[in-house]
Amino acid sequence: MKKEKQYIPIKQDIEVASIVRTLLGEIEHQCLPLFELWDDPQKTEYKGTFNPIRIITPILEVAAEIEYPNEPRLLIEKLNVPESKISWFMFRHGLSHSIRPFNIKYNGETYGWGIKQFLGVHHISAEKIIMISPRKLLDDLKIYLEGFLYEQRKISIQTGVEFLNHNNL
């Protein structure tokens, strides 16, 4: 039995340039400082954790709304992440709903994914492990976003939710 949706999204039309400035600010003031801690060989407590890159998924989701509403996988395809259809699903769900990456079966093959803790190219290993370089993803995303810095067109962005049935909260 499918659970009835308890809320509807509240959306607002916002100028693309405004969204881009906000996202670039998040990258500059949230992502990059976390990545610097992650890269610091003296900060061993950050090794092996995915926390510094979890912040990328909501940024990618909002950035995708500029050209690919509700289709972040199309944005990561444009950013040259291999097997974007399954990469986005594994990356987003693996980071949002798990403390470790998980596998996916697709077309009879089992794929896993991993994170490079250094700047490098995204690739698929012989063992069907999709390796994502968050630093490259972030650098490519910044370049992508900078292309929209002066875009005056408005797009509809979710800014909240309205609960439908207050008794079931």
C-alpha cells in the first residue's frame, strides 16, 4: 500500500543569477573549507568519512533546476560523470540514506561506487566501481554555474512544504 503524501511543495520563482550566486557562495564557504580539512594530512579524523562531500548533493540538485528540472542525472552527465543514470542514484542515495556507498544492479551487472579523496578523473574500474572525484565534480560545477552568473530568467525552486494533514505529524 502506497503511503499518501503528507505535504505539497511550496515553490517560488527566483532569478537564475541569484540562485547561482547562492550556490557559488555555498561552494566557496561550505564545501571548499570542508574539502581542505579532508585533504589535510594532519586531520586524520576526516579520512574515510563521506561527510565533506554530502553537501554536494543538494547543491547539484538545485543547480540541475537551471537546465534540467527534476533531472540531476542529466547535469552530472554534462559534468562527465560516467553512467550518469545509475551514478546519480547511487551517489545521492548512498550519501543521503547510508553511511557507506552501496551497490546497484543494472542490466545484469552489479555496480558499486567510490570516492577519490584527490583531484582526478571520474572513471569506471574493471570491477564495475564508478569512481567519482568530488574535487573535479566541484570544479566542473563551479565552471558550469559561472556560465549562468548573469542569467535573468526565473525558474521555480522549492522553498518549503505545506503539510496536508496536520493530524498525522
